[in-house]
Amino acid sequence: MNKEFIALLLSGMVAGAGAGPAIQAPTASAAVSTPTFATTLSVRGTIDKYDRLTRILVLSTPTGTLQFPVAPTTRIRRGWHKVDPADLPALAGDRATIRYTESSGDKVVESVHVFGK
């Protein structure tokens, strides 16, 4: 390439650098939001009890007991059969795996898979 052309191109880039819009640093009053991502987890244990009024399922694990809110849309299965949430108290003592999401400390149960005793 021609040396004059390169020098002209570079001088235009240097001269145009100051002509662009000014970039401002964010101020303290600007709201900075941190996205929260739900984490899918699973836990295995034994069904201790289920309260129909509060819709809370209590699962006993080797590390202690955990409480899970069961939504009306939660999938509950025993083997290949669908289980109604009203039937969960009768399954106390059965082993189960619970898949749930946790976001900002809130647990949402996705599915409950019940095995045998």
C-alpha cells in the first residue's frame, strides 16, 4: 500500500476518536439489576408426612428433614402411575426423589417420584 494512504487513514482515526459520543460511567443512582437464575436440584429421602391444608411435603434425609411446597401443577408419580396430591399422606414411609428449582431461596417442586418402601 501507499505510505501516504496509510498515514491519511491513521490520522483520520486519531482525529475521529475525539468526535464520538462521550461514554459516561454509571452513577450511584442507576439501578443495577443482577439476573437471578433458578437452579434445578434433586434430593432423595423418605416421605415423612404431607399436610393437605398447607400443601407441604416433609422429606426425611440422612442430613435432616426438608420441607417442600407442592404446587397444584407438580407431577407426582409412583412407577408409571400418576398420583394425586391428596394421596401423598398414604405414601408416608416410601422412598422418593424430589426435583425442584430454587431461586432466591424459594423452592418450587417440579416433580415427585415415589418408589417403594
